[in-house]
Amino acid sequence: MTTAWGAPVLARFPEDPRDRLRAWDASDEYLLGHLDREEVPLDGTVVVVGDRWGALVTALAAYRPTQITDSWLGQEATRANLARAGVEPGTVPLLTTQDPPPDRIDVLLVRVPKSLALLEDQLLRLAPAVHAGTVVVGTGMVKEIHTSTLNLFERIIGPTRTSLAEKKARLILCTPDPALVRPATSWPYSYRLPDGIGTVSGRTVVNHAGVFCADRLDIGTRFFLRHLPGPPSDRPGPRVVDLGCGNGVVGTAVALADPRAEVLFVDESFQAVASARATYRANEVPGHAEFRVGDGLTGVPDSSVDLVLNNPPFHSHHATGDATAWRMFTGALRALRPGGELRVVGNRHLGYHVKLRRLFGNSEVVASDRKFVVLRAVKR
């Protein structure tokens, strides 16, 4: 990526030579070009929110910007890209959306996220550190910036306008208003689950901003909850993984059904894992649970798991494809003990049964309706 501060070599994470997707796009270039053209002073505290793969903080590393992200994969990409650019570890503070933000912000750069709720939550958390002289610039592709996006900036930070489009990207230019009375955050948000979905019927779910379907139970998970297996009865402490756990309702259902189960909740979203932990605790679930932010089953010992439950995401940072699902299935095959089971829910048209047969040598339909299918594959 060519910028006024150099031409860093950038990659997504995990790095794959077959991956043709860039680690930056026109909105990153537009924002960096604007900072250069407008000679925005960067000698104060610079905060970058939602930097997808670290392109912005890597380009601006000389100014020691603080990155705030909800993505573990994005954070790891940033570490790798900074190292590739010769930046010493620790030079650029890498925070998560669950960490306290800086007390003062002089330049706030916002890469607009897919979730409007996450944007609202982050702006409300950051607004107290913004002052009248803070330079606030948002960026995103035209399709990512809507009237509701601009309204959030206007309501939480101050008067807002947009730039002309450039290469299908647009900037959000916001002038902080210290006198603005801001609303209180509504996150995390809790609700009661409906009846008829097994052990979690009537239980509480807690969602932090940005988690998929944070204000209601999505129909895919509802269908999955009706078709969960019981943990193996022949093992004293079955190990179960809620892979891509989201708010943790699936793993919580298993833990409620069998207090012997040791459940690992794992997701690459810091907001999701915080939600899963909160959901588990809100229901006072007996037994043992572990909560981990990371890349799927990386770090889980081979042949150590009895059951993996998975609702794979079809979107990753606006890119669509099955690469994430394939990594999840491959990781499950490695982590499962012989005889262990992977159970998956997905839209029928995604054809996960083909991938499972290729990997496991078997795939069985447990249940299906007009939209979803629940599949099981057993490690031989």
C-alpha cells in the first residue's frame, strides 16, 4: 500500500498465499490521503478504531497510534504487519473493544464497522475523551455508510458531513461539540429466551454490541438448539467446544444439559467472548467452562475434544466465502478424538455436507427445514 509515510507490505491473518484479498481497500487509502493533504497534526494522541487488518496503524506507526478492535484476527494481522514494517513490539498500543480507551484523544480515525450497534457503543465510550480540537474522521466504502451512520456521529460527537466519493469510498468529517448531551449506552443488552428450545428455554442471554443478532435469538441458532446432541455418556468429563460461540447460548445449553461437561467457548470477536461469559454467568451454570478469544481451535490439543458445535460465519469483514468454515472444520477434525463428533448448522445452499465428506469421509443430515440443515460428521 503506497502512502505519504511509506509503502508497507500488508497481509491478512492467517496468512495464506492462495488468498487474493488485499489487507486494505480504497477507504483506507482515502483516509490516509486526506490526513496528508489536509496536513492533519498527528503529534497528539491518535486513536484508530476498527482498523480491519492494521493498514492504518501500520502506515501511521511513526506517530504511535492506539488501535482499538473487536477482531482477534485483525489484531494479529496488525502485529504481523507492524513487525514486517520494522516497528518494535509495544510501540503501537493494541487495545480491544473491551479495554478502557485513552483518557484524551486528539485525532480519532474510525473505520466504519458492519454493525451499527458496535459503532454506537464505541463512539459513546470514546466521546468523553474527545475535545473541541479533536480531529474526527471516519471512513468506509460507499455501501457501508448510510444516513443512520452519519446520524450516530452527529448525535454522539457533533456536526457531521461527508466527502465526495472516491473509488467508491467516502469520508465522514465530524466536528466535536463539547456541549452535546449524549445518550447513555444500551449495551450490554439482555433478554429472555423463548420456550421450546431445550435446556435454555426461558433463560437469559447477554449480548455486547456487535454480536450477531444481539437483540433476539436468530433463527439458525433456534433451529440448532432443537437438535443438539447430548455429551457422550461414556466419558466422565466430556470436553465440548462451542466454536464461533457468539453469545454462548449453544455452549450454555450443553452445560445445562450435562454439568459434567467441560465447555470451551471460542470466538475471534472480543465482544462475542465477553457476551458468552456473561450469558454463562447470568444463568449460574454448574460445571466448568473456559472462554478463549482466538482463531478457531488453534492451540487446542490434538484428539482432546469429544464434541464440537459450530454455526460457521459466512461473512468476514464484508468478504463472503467459505474459507472461515473450512478452517473451522479442519481444526475440528484435528482436535476431535476418534469417535468424536462435529455438529454444524448452516443455510442449505452452502453445501457444507460436501466439505464434511471430503474432510471426515462422512456426513449425516440430523435435521433440516426449508432454510437450514444440521449436519454431523464423526472422526473415524
